[in-house]
Amino acid sequence: MNKSDFIKALESKLNIEEDKAIQINSIVEDTFIIGKKNKEVMIDKFMSTLKVNEEDANKIYDTVMSVISTGIKDKILHPFKGND
């Protein structure tokens, strides 16, 4: 999954505009995604940058992780799918 596919997936799953999806993507790129402290850092960045409450920031985090894990799982199950 490339960057534009990731942004489009965020737009559709979170029902947000492209500029917010790009902001979310930049936060994810700037923060290492593994670890409990990094989860908290990412949620804090979502709250401050996007001006959302903690519940919405957690929803955004869960959606981001879902999209990433789906992309990884798809790449593992179909490693040469994009090369056709």
C-alpha cells in the first residue's frame, strides 16, 4: 500500500476530507508506530493538531492501525500482487 492509497483509505474509513487525512498521515510518518508510549504520543498529536477529543483521537488511532495491518497482511498473503 502506497501513501496515496493509505490517505484514500483513511478518507473513506473516517469519512474526512483529504487535508485531514494528509495531516494524519504526516503524524503517523513522524511517530514510530510500535509501543504504548508512542500510541499515547500519537493520540496527543491527533488531539492537538486536529483539535479533536480523546475519544475521537483513539478512534483515529484504531483506524490507522487497522489500515496499516490490513496493508501488511495483504502484502504477506499476496507478495507479487502489485507486480502484475
